[in-house]
Amino acid sequence: MSEFTVRRAVADDSKRLTRLVRGSGAYRGDYAGMVEGYQVGGAYIEHHPVFVAVDPGERVLGFYALVVEDAELDLAFVADSAQGLGIGRLLMEHMTGQARDAGLRAVRVVAHPPAEEFYLRTGAVRTGTVPAAGHVHWDRPELRYELA
């Protein structure tokens, strides 16, 4: 994984991150409505710790957003073309380090159902289920990364 680096996202990354979210293969079919029209805005990037994994050419391969005030992982995506390269694991290791540095003892994750196994493999524990509500028509696994 040494050819990949993680850096703080900047507002100019907004369009690239938005394309990554909207193009995610994990959100096709029944889940497509979740990312349709979704935008990762520049103001959001500037307000929250958002970090991107990039290759040597600065191609964004994945990113995450941590909402420190709520101790919650808000967004985590890896480009379909970068699946299986260790990018997701790299990002979760980075995220837990950032969360510890911010003084958090745990980070909550309300996961996209197909991503649950990934979070479990990277150290999260299942804590429950968030029932379907509003525009989300399916139950979602709730997990937590324990940092203490």
C-alpha cells in the first residue's frame, strides 16, 4: 500500500468525491436512490475531517468523512476500480487514528448493508440495527469502532 497516500481533502476535491459517491457500484439497483443527486460540497469538506486516499498521480481512490461532534463515520467510499487494493483498510486505520487524536473513545457507523462485512473485517463490532425510516427503505447495521 506504500504507493497510496492519505491527505486532507480540500474544497476543490468536491466534484471528484461527488463523482465517486454517485458512481459507486454498491449503490445500484434498490440502493440507487440514496446517491442520486448526492453532493459532497466544498463547505462540508472544509467543516469536517474529510480525508482522501490518492495514488502517485493524485487520482482519488477513496475517502472518508468523520463527524467529530457526533463521533460518527458519515461517509466512506472506495472507487469501484480500487476495490481489493487495501484502500478501505488504509482509510479506516487512518480514520481511527484521527478519531483517537480528536479524543474520541469510539466511532459509530450506520452502514450500507452490503458494507457490513468490510467494517467487521476492519475492527468494528456490531451494536444493533437502525430501522428503515424516511427515504431509507431498508434496515441498516449499526457498528462501532472501539478506540479506548
